[in-house]
Amino acid sequence: MAQSRKVYEAHLGFYDTVVAAFSQKSALAAWGSSTDLFRMGIARITDDPVKVKAALAKPGLVLRRPAGTTIAFSENPPLPKPPSTSSKSKKKRA
């Protein structure tokens, strides 16, 4: 029986990431981490249909998107945008 891939997610830096891998160990290797992100609570398995579909389309590759956005996961996502400041905040700083 063939072993199936699971989809793992982690918030790393400014990005939300997903990877389809056979095990937690192989997911950590794909992320390039020597630290157990699962034990730290940073990484976990996901069953979110959008994340699963994206990760399974490119198994073994880490796909990213700017944190907190709903844009599609990709290998080379756009840079995250800094939070906008209101005119009140600008006046306070002046």
C-alpha cells in the first residue's frame, strides 16, 4: 500500500506556508528547519480544502502567501504590504 501525503502548514516569518509531505520529518526538511516546529506549536497538519488543494498540486514544494491574506499559495508570492497608517497617526508623530 502506498503511503499518502499529508498537508502541513506553518506561519514562518511574514508568510503562511503549506507543504504536502509524507511525514513531519519530511515537511521540516522542506521548510529547511532543524528545529521541531510541530513540538513548538508553529506547524501542524491541516485539512483546509484550499490549502490541501494547493499543496497537493505541487507535492514536496513549500508554497507561501503573505500572512493573513487569502491570495493563492505560490512558490514566489508577492511581498507582504506594510500596514497602512491613518492620517491621525501621521499627525501624532509630527
